[in-house]
Amino acid sequence: MVTATPSAGTAKAKAGLHDPFIWHKLHSLSGIVPIGVFLVQHLIANSYALRGANAYNAVIAVYSYLPFVVLLEIGIIYLPILYHSIYGFYITAYGQPNVGSYKYVRNWMYFLQRVSGVIAFFYIGFHLWNTSIQKYIAQWQGSPNPESVISYQAMSAQMANPWMFAVYIIGITATVFHFSNGIWNFCIRWGLTISDRSQKASAYVCAGIFLVLTGIGIWTSASLRAAGLNPDASSATSSSSVIDEYSPSNVHAGPVVGTASLVTVRSSLDRTL
């Protein structure tokens, strides 16, 4: 089935690549590992907000203890996303959707994959600036608790803004769609689904992944928004003491005490759940 009509400059553009087939395969692989794996993990970690502030803040505190966290973020998140985005824009620029001529479902999915990729790129950039980068800025400025800028209280206050809430809902939906539909493309490109029957089955599985992950993201965002709109009720049943007490910036007694504190954080999280 035809999914895109190459533009006139496609052949010339491909001539600049030594092996576009390999680059395409690496592009699809990077969308699954590590980017897709991180996306799933990130949505699940954020869903602890459904358990309240203590559970959410405890998760943040646990992640703050990861060794070499900056290097991990650069190697596992930032660089793969940068490569996937640059090559994705290349594909978008030299691929011409033909949904106006052919009304096949996969033609529309090809078009939506490109659109959702562009939306996801700007959303992820905004989300990184609004969370991780703000945390590092607070850390560089000498804040005793830089993790507070991404705490339950901070995020719920942001979600109370209807425009911010809308940005997150649109961004989450586009990002998850790009990932789930990308799984379908990945399975074909890597030879996992060859027959029409296997591709149809894969499409149903990918649709299920999209519904589940999008549901988790929207439910979490809605829960944070509800807490932001009613902060008094939220603060009456929870606090930020976990992230304040066990933030790495507040641990001064060396690695042994730090490890003990991490165990205490996890125990606190278990009690919360």
C-alpha cells in the first residue's frame, strides 16, 4: 500500500546519506528504546500523583538519588530525542502525504504520525524547560531544595491553569500517539510483522497501548488539576515533608546515611500506597 508520494527532491536528498535504510531503522529503534521505554516509565511514575502528594513527592525523592543523574538524562533522554527529532523532521520535509488522493487508513496514520511528531517535539521541549531545567536552575542558584519546583504542590498549581492543562493534555495525547503508532511502524521495519494478518493484529495492540497510556496521562493530569483547584483540601491530607526531608541536598552525612535515607523514602512510599 502506498503511504507517501516522494517529493521531487527526495532522490537528491537521499544521495547525501550513505545508507538511508540503516538510518530509518535506527530512527524507529530509538523511538522504542530508549525513548519509548522512558515515556512509559515516566507516565507510570507520574501516576503516583493519583495516590496524593506524599506518594508523588516520594517518587521524586527516590529519583533524585540516582547516581550520575545528569549523565543518564543526557545519554538516555536528551541525545536520543534530539537524534529522533532531527531525523524525524528530515522525513517530514521530504515525504509528501497523499491523504488527498488516497483515503486509506494507513495514509492518514502516516500523516498523523508526522503531525503528532511535530507537536510532541515542541511539547517535550516545553515540558523539559518547565520541569528538569527549572530544577537545575534552582540548584545552580543555591536553592536548598531544588526538587520543590517539580513537587506535587508545584505541578498541581500549574495544572490549575486551564491553558497549561490544555497544553499537557494535547502534548500527552500527541506524544503517546506518536509512540504507539511508531510501534506499528517499528514492527514492519524490523521484520516482526510481515503478513497482513500480523500487521492488523499489531494495529489493534498499538491502539490498545495508545488508549491505556493516554488514559493514564490524562487521569494523572486531571488529578493534579483537581488538587490545584482545591489546594486546601489537598494540603489537609498530604504534605511535601517527604521531598523536603529526603532531598539529596538535605543529606550531609555521606553515602551511608544517604542510602539509609533512600530506604526510608521507599518505606514511606510503601506506607502511602
